Amino acid sequence: MKVTIDGQEIEVAPGTTILQAARMIGGESVPPAMCYYSKLKGTGGKCRCCLVDVTKGSEADPRPMPKLVASCVTGCQDGMEVASTSSARVKEARKSVTEFLLINHPLDCPICDQAGECDLQNLSFEHGKSETRFIEEKRTFAPENIGDKIQLHMNRCILCQRCVKVAEELTDDRVHGVLNRGDHAQISTYIAAAIENDFSGNMIDVCPVGALTDKTFRFKSRVWFNKPFNAHRTCTTPGCCGKTTLWMFGNEIQRVTARKDEYHEVEGFICNTCRFDKKEVADWTIEGPRKFEKDSVINQNNYTRKLDKVVINTEKGILEGRDIDRKKISMAKIPLDNNK
Ligand code: SF4
Ligand code: FES
């Protein structure tokens, strides 16, 4: 089947969605996705970020679709023509969806662990408005512990339900989900039942915002001060790929995550032992510096560009005593050739 997205034609297999076809083309035409996750079955159709304009339905029925459609759950038809970034209507809709997602989302990026690698931050950067029109009070919830290593900040949740799918697919028993409906909908355990499962930590990786955070890393460092390295170990947990990214500050492993691709999706799921318990360099075979795939705040000043040293334009007095830290942040000693 042939499908054209923003004027670029591609051949796809029957059953391919518009979003998947756009990802095959790559570049600017790829719609943003906050709930779809290619590694998890049944995701998509919740956030409406991926709306596109189908200007020609198919060769057999060339009528345009009257409304914008969610590209992650709409299948391609032979001869279909789609406008993504080339459509003003789509751009306007993405702005509105972003505004809607931010209605209840707190603007606490300065203290949120996800800042720098947050999909909502990136979405707002690209499609957000600089001012809010929302004058009502935002929903607020008390932070909740989901097991002893994961914390849920429901205030930040956008109800994408990816974490629910992780629990359904990777764990034996799902003990959390969406409780209530409409404005009262929230992710919660039933109730405060801990999620004790070898793979529950993957919920942190799939969460597009900072609603689910790693308690072993919370408030330790801003992510952009850490150097990410690819590493692996021989893990005996069935189903764990053992391939991770270590986020290091000097020689300390600050946190361990799964490796993520250009769409910020994990390449392989990892178990809780690798994620939470292996924080010594000796536990890992370190392969080399990891390149950032996804364009994000975290990419700014990263070591894919050659820097002799990190220059922080702050008053001298404030930096006094920070020499050791500055050395740890500096990427000067990283072999750039390993970072292709
Ligand atoms: S906690 Fe995160 S992954 Fe779960 S529904 Fe909310 S935003 Fe999505
Ligand atoms: S990514 Fe398509 S609706 Fe969320």
C-alpha cells in the first residue's frame, strides 16, 4: 500500500498505522505521541497529541476525513494522503491538546526529576502557548508510594495509561489502574497495595512525565549533570535484557534506566534488580558514552559537540568550592570517537 505524508510517499504493509508510517519516513512529519508506545500492546488513542489531517481517504474513496484523526490508532489505506506538520489545522489542534494536558499539570519542572527528559516539556516547548488561560484550581493529590522504590505524583499524571499496560504485560498481577472517571480519574494502587514485581520499575521509564519517579534517584541530580553510558551485565532474571544506560556523576552511578530510542521508548525492558540494586561500577560492563537520540532539553551542551570545558556563567563566589563537581560535569575526557 502507498501512503503519502506531508508529500512524502512510502510503501507500507496492510495494518500499518499512520503514526508508524510517519516514523518510517522520520523527520518533522512524525506526530508527537504521549500515550502510544510501540513496545506495549493496546496503547494509543488517549492523549490526542498525534492528530493528523487525512486529506484523501484512499484511492478507492478519495474523500477527505472531515475531522482530524489520531494517527496512532488509524490504519493506512492504499493511496491515502495525510497532512501532519504541513497542516495549519493540525498545528492548531496540537497546541490545543498541549494546553489541555497542561490544565492540571503543575509547573514544577524546577524540582521534578523528569525535567530535561520529559515528553510533556518537549511538547510544550514545540506546541505550547506561553500563557495559560486556566484560572481554576488545579487538581491536587498527595504523593503515593507504589512499592518501596517508586513514587507516584498524581498531580503530574496525564492519564496516558502506559504504566497500566506495563503492569498488564510485564508483571504477573496488576494492582494499579485508572480509578474513577472524568475529572476525578486518577492512577492509583488498590489502595496503596504495593507493586511488588520484578518489572514494575519499567513504569518509570514509560511514564512520559514525572508522575512515576525512581525513589533511589529522587532529587540526587538534574539529569543533564549526569553522563549517560551504555552498559550491560549478565542478568539471570527471565525476561530482562540486561542492557541499560548508567547515569553517572564522576564514578558514581546515580541511576540505571533502560536504553531509549529516538522516540523515547525503551529498547528492551529491564528488571528491578538491574535498575535499583546494581549501583556499583563493578556490577557492569561499561560499553561507552551513550548518544542522546531524542531532541530534548537534556541535549543542550551535551558531549556530542566538542567542549573543552563546561562554562557556567555564574558569579564566581557561587562557584567557589564547586571545582570537583565541575570536573565531574565536564565532558572533556570523554573519547568523542566512541560517541557516533
Ligand atoms: S503515571 Fe505516568 S505512565 Fe501512568 S498514566 Fe500517568 S502519565 Fe501515564
Ligand atoms: S499518541 Fe495517539 S492518541 Fe496518544
